[in-house]
Amino acid sequence: MTPQRPSPLLTLRHYGPAHGRHAHDHAQLLWTLDGALELEVEGRGRRVAAGQGLLIPPGERHDFEAPQGSHCLVLDSADPAWLGCLLQPLHAQAVDHLARFLAASLSQGLAVSPELGAQLLLQAWGRNVAQAAAQGRAIDWAALRRWTQTRLAAPLSVADLAARAGLAESQFRARCVAATGLTPMQWLRVQRLDRARELRAAGLAVGVVAQRVGYESPSALTAALRRDSVLSGTR
């Protein structure tokens, strides 16, 4: 049986001090209504002022703070269509109008359909996979995989993978989704876990394997392997 995709979640949130780095299994859209957010996404600093937003792809570790306080509309969505979107909107003004309408409806207690709101935001955000995928030379995925396998102990980023492929981050991200159905960090996670299974099958201790594939502890690697096995069994 195919697992049911979780429903999208639309919320209004107030941000202040940083809460610590974390990641989600789903895409998260942040749209700043007032104030400004200072974000770090996979080691890259970003500032999102009022009337601006950012899409955080699944699996990308991030942290954020708003020293002066900030209100945001937040969409959490497991819809794979978001994987085909660039980090910044193609139609920012349309997204801003829609985000403020949804925020006003939520703050006044009006009935808001998260599914409809998510669909409208997706349409307003715009998708550009075909255009991004058409730019630049083809990616040699086998060569990139071999290069990655020798560096799994390091904290690789999307920027590292994109630079190796000779592409801008946005181009590489779109190409990765178009070619594999995965975001770059999801693709990297697959490489880490596949290599971990190979090393474990060769008899290496889980602690040694965790160090070699870039996990902070043996328990973190064991939990990741367990989750991946469960997900594989439901596909």
C-alpha cells in the first residue's frame, strides 16, 4: 500500500532568537511579513526581509533568527512538486499578495484550506525545472558519485557538488531533481547510506563506518539506516 502523503500545513509564526540547526523531511517555505530573518542553510548565510521568501528543500539543515523579531507565513509541504522549484520565487509580487491574504485569513480565524493555499502558493512561486535543466553541459553522475564516495567523511554542501559539476547551485539543484527525483542533499544522503551498507557488509564496526560516511555518531547512522529501510519497504 502506498503511504499517504501528509497534508500541507500553513501557519503564522513569530521568530526571535535562534533555536538551533535542524532539518525536515519535507519542503518548507518561509515568507516574511514584517521584520527580517537571518538564516543559515547548509552553511550559507541568507537574509530574508519583509516581502521576501525562501524555499528550504527537504533534508537541508538550517537555522534562523530575527534579532528585531519577525512574523512569517510558513508552509510545510511534502508535495514533490516543490522539489522542482528554485529557492527564490519567479513571481515575488504575486507570492507576497497571496501570502498576506492567507496570513490575514489565518489571523482572523477564517477557514483556510491548507491544500488550496499550498496549491496557490506553488502556482504563484513558479517552477523552472525545464529551463534550468536545459542550461549547461550534461552532468556525469557516475563521475560525481565516485568523487563523492571519497569525501563522505567531510561536511559536503550543495555548493560543493555544484562546483564539481561545473554549475551554479540553482542549476545543479534543478538538474538533480529532474534527473534523480531527489534534491542534492537527499541524493548525498543516499550515497552516504549506500556506502555505509557496503562497509558494514565488509565487517567494519558501526563506529568506524559512521566516521567514514560523515555521521556524527554510531547511533545517528544506525537510526538513519533504520528509517531508510522502513521507507524502502513502503515504496
